[in-house]
Amino acid sequence: MTALVAASATLLLIGAVSLVLGLGPGPGAGVLADLQARASSRWTTAPRARRVR
């Protein structure tokens, strides 16, 4: 798990540096978009709690 976090952080760092240097979106851009999509879908697809009367 730690290796996965380190790898994604490295890709995000490379992507940020490439954006700053004007090289266009780097390899981390897709990773960031994927993480955001997973986080948003996790919250939207969660079952809703039912209120008890």
C-alpha cells in the first residue's frame, strides 16, 4: 500500500512539474482525474440511510 501511495505521489509530482514547465499535462494528470472520479462515485453510489420514524 505504501508503494502505491509513493508511486502515485511521484506521478503527481512529475505531472505538476511538467505543467509548470509548460510541457502540457503529465502522466500524473490521469491519475489525479481517476482518483477524483473514484472519490466522487464512491459518495454518489453509497446507499442512502433510511430515516426511522
